[in-house]
Amino acid sequence: MNYVELSAKDVKERCRTLSEQVSASGFRPDLVIFIAKGAFQIGKIMSDNLSCPLAEISCKRSGGKLKEKLSPVLKLIPGRVRGFIREKEMNKRNKKSNSERSTEYNVKQWSEYDNAERVLIVDDSIDSGSSMRAAVDAASEFFQKAEIRTAVLNVFDGSEAIVKADYHLTDNMLISGPWSNDSKEHKKFLSQYRRWKESQ
């Protein structure tokens, strides 16, 4: 499986291409929602490119603490080895039967856009599809009159059985970016995310 580490500059370029794909389809979102907090940078760039406001949703699975604890060590491991570890982690995660996600969003924030007719939900990748499915379901319930579409940098085989990406750039590509704990740009990413949160 291919693995790529993206810089903030790389992410900006890929999001430009993804935004062009959305625009070319004729879909003009009134709101972009990113899956927090990993897809913040993608959401921010996409909302800027598509000239619409930005909101967030959190979709959490149970567990997942081990990766957080290991992040200082992961920074010291060569890129190819990190890619191998990520692939093993993803395969293990996707084999688990627990696909449930708990979703949280700021009702006050979302209510500012309750008349939205077109909503675009973005993430870095659709792995099993469970997080995106939960986000789409929550948005569909809240924005009952809106058309909901999805845009991601990457899609993995098999996820389309749970949720389909309306727009994507690559298939079966393990992606690491500034949102990844082991990225050299992670601190800057977190700082930008916190500033955005404080502005809401």
C-alpha cells in the first residue's frame, strides 16, 4: 500500500484540486463541515476556496489512546516504517466489529446555518467509512432540507459499502499530514485549530 507524508503546502495544493473538482460538478456549498480535529486544515482551505463558512463535527470511536501515547516515539521512526505501522493499525482497526461512532457538534454554531441548502463534509480519508457515515447522518438530521455531499483526499476500497465519497483524489493511499501527531508541523496545526475554535 502506498504511503505519503504531506506538508501544509502539499495539503493546500491537494485541497485546491479537490475544490476545483467540487466546483466543476456545479455543487456550491453553503457550508463546509470538517471532521474534527484532524480535517481542520482541509476544511479551512476548502471553505476558503469555495467561499463559504466552516463548522465542525467530532466523530469518536472507543479506544484509540495507544496511538496518542506513542506519538512522541513515532516522530523518531523513519517514514517508511511509520507507513508500515499505519497500515497495520488501519487493517486491525477495520477488522474490528465495533463501527459505532459518537458524534458531537456545536448546536449554536450549526444553527447559524440552519437554512443551508448544500452542505459539504470533508475529511482526510475514508477508511472503514464509519466516521463519515456518522457525520453524514448527523448533518442530514440537522440540515433536513439540505443536500449533503462528501469530499476527501483519499478513499479505501470497501468503504463505499458504508458511505460513498462524492469527491476524492486518490485510492488506497495512506496519508500523513500536519494533523498527524508525529508530523513536524503538528504544533502549528494545533495552534491554528485552537485559534479558529476561539474565534467561534
